[in-house]
Amino acid sequence: MWSTGLPREAVAHRAELSRTRANAAVASLMEQGLLEQAGPQASTGGRRAETLRLARTLGVVLAVDLGATGLDVAVLTPDLRILERHAEAMDVRRGPGLVLSRVRALLRELLARCGATPRQVLAIGLGVPGPVDFDHAQLVAPPLMPEWDGFSIRDDLRADYAAPVFVDNDVNLMALGELWRLQRSLKNFVVIKVGTGIGCGIVCQGQVYRGVNGSAGDVGHICVDPQGPRCHCGNLGCVEAMAAGPAIARMATEAAQAGKSPMLAQLLDERGVLTPADVAQASRAGDAASNAIVQRAGALIGQMLASVVNFFNPSHVFIGGGVTRTGPLFLASVRQSIYHRSLALSTRHLEIQYTPLGDEAGVVGAGALALQQAMLQGATA
């Protein structure tokens, strides 16, 4: 809402207050140092509207986006502008002790670079690649990170910070990041993350939908082939087992060893292993076997998404995660599969594209979660 500032009139409209009451509320918030002027908007022919935003002197927000194979941390202003950011490889299966120790060290470094202190931290948001009990900020039987089951991330970070800590599924945070970027102009859309796993963030009527226990959107375990390989969840033919990052790497290795791709075979000889990034590189270079792998993964994910589209009827499907580096061929395969398998009415106005926020979606969403929930806590205290 406040990421780029709001005109005073929009504040009144969104708060459902009369202009007089809204002006009084804004004046009070500015007097308390909670809001500040961000300059006038561009002229539309009359007097230029005054734009308001959360005061940057309030403090900072810390954002952490944990993936299965990497972490991304950032310090943001209250209007979600990134001040400092750092990303690096990290295997979450190494356990919460080691991973969170590194997170805390990086946050201290980034705060120091900003000239900020732990006392200036307003709130902390953290995304994780697994199902989260949102009220208790704990993972529940996460398939990709079993050592984290029931671990209190909130208590761990509270050792360094007095600020409130909020934890959610990483794809929910990507959805929240896009919702924030769009200033809630889209009410019903989904965000799909394709990485080591496959997950879905659902925005319904302008709110992130988490379900009864926080496990809504776990689409990676929708079956796309009853005769397919066994997934780590124990079932056969899950789309995650057949089209996520590890499956793409496995198909690439098989193609290289079978002599179907000299390019992949050379990369395998040089590096010892193949990654989805290698497949993307070879695909963009015109390698036929890599193109076939990308198209197959896209078609399977599109098959799963067709069920989501028929059920939910979203206006947009945003696709994020490491797969976005594959290029237009993957996106075209997803689109073709969705349009082929979905009802005509559900796709009449559907837009399918990569996430506009790109690789910033996770940390922006984590910052949005932290700020949103901290403000809600403050309002009900």
C-alpha cells in the first residue's frame, strides 16, 4: 500500500473514512512521525495531489527468504525500499542451527552497512520452503527440511532482536510481495514457485489465503502421472517429482549419458553434475535435448496449473523461482498446456507471466509480511 506513496484522497478511500476524518487521522500520524510527505504526484491538469508514505525515520524492516538451496536477506525501509541485500547458496537440510546462525550474522552485517542498530528494527519477516503453522511461526513436517519440524524460528531470532518475528511459506510471501507491488489492484491471482520444490501462493479477494492450517497451495504434490516416479512424500507421479529442479537435472543427466546431447555431455564431464541452470543455458543455445526437457517440464506444470485455473479462476498466474532463468520456451510450454486443458471461460481473461518482481519477490514479501503483521499487532494491542 505504501511502497510508492499514496495520495491523501486514496488514504481516505482505502480506510473508508470521510475526507475530513481522513485528513485528521493523517495529520495525527504525521505529528507522531509515522507518516511523511513524499512530494506531489504528477499533474493531471489541476492541483497536484500530495503523496504520503510511511516515515523512513521509523526504523528498518528485516527480510529473510530461505529456499531449499539458498538464502536471501535484506534490510528495507518501512515503504519496502531495499537498503542492503545479500544472497548466497545454502542447503536448508543442514539444519536450523547452522542456517539461522548464518542468517543472524548476515543481518548484523547488513544493518551495520545501513548504519542501523538492532533497536531500530521494527519487525522481521521470514519465508521458508515448507508448510507453516502461521499462528505459531513453526514449520510442520516440511518434506524438504525435516530437521526444522516444530523448531521455533521466532524464539531463535528473538535472541538478537526485540522486534516481532513472523514466519510464512516462501511462496505465500512471493504472493504478498506481488500484492504489495500491485497496491492490491488485482484481487484474485496465484504465484507459482518452481525450484527444488513446487509451491503456490494464493491471493483471494485481495488477501493471501493460507487455508485452515497454513498448508494451502501445496500444489507440488498434485499427481500428473499415476505411473510416474515416487516422490519424497511417498506418492507416485507428483508434479514436483517430475518437473521441479531435481527432475530437470535428472532428465539432463540421462540425456547426456545416452548421447542425446553433446552439449550436456560436455558440461557433465567438466562439472561432474548437471543443474537446471545448465539445461537453461543449453536450451538458450539451441540444444534440442535441453529444449525437449524444458518443454516437458513446462507441459507437466501447465497440466497441474490447469486444474488450479479451472478450480480457482484467477486473473493472473505469476511464475517465479529459478525456472524463470530458463527463458520464453518454458513459459510458452506452460501456457500451451494450461490453455489446452482449461475451460474456455476460465482462460478468457487469464494472463500467464513470470513474476514482475523477479528474484526480489521473496524479500519484498517478507518485508511486507513483517510490516503488515506488526501494524496489525499494534492496532489490536
